[in-house]
Amino acid sequence: MVAQAKAQSDQAIAAHQAQAQQQKAQNDAFHLQVKTQAEIELAKIKAELDAKIAVLDAHLKAAAKPRKTQRSPVPGARKARDGHHYVPDPKRPGKHLLVVHHA
């Protein structure tokens, strides 16, 4: 009787171990599937961000380029120490107006 109970106990233990191993294999497979899907989504996001960064870099490089076209100064304008050009104000003798270039 004791031998029979021990055999039943061993069978139950073996069945539980097999069930646990099967559950672990299923969990590992599910984990791998989720991890792979997440990596795919992250790769898509990274590609989109890289494309946006490339566009921004191109805009920054274009904005940082020195302009090659020199604007012709306004007749009578003089360049001041601050780098701006000024013309005499006809309504206020001794005063000057700042020359503003519009694009």
C-alpha cells in the first residue's frame, strides 16, 4: 500500500512538473512574440524620427548658410558701428532713420 501511494505521488509530481514546463514554454513563446513585435514598432518609430531629424538638419544647414547676395545700400545710407545702415531723417535735422531690408 505504501509503495502504491508513493508511486501515485511520484506520478502526480511528474505530471505537475510536465505541466509547469509546458506553461513555461508557452510563456517563453508569448514573451518572444511580444518582444519581437515591440522591436518592430520601435524600429518604425526610430525610422520616422531619423527622417524628421534629417529634414530639420537640412533646414538648419540652409538657414546657417551665409547669404551670397549682398543687398545694395540705400542711396545716402551710411553704415554705423553697430553694423546697421542709417539715412538722415528729412523731418528731424541731425537725426537718422534705420534702413530695414525686407525679404
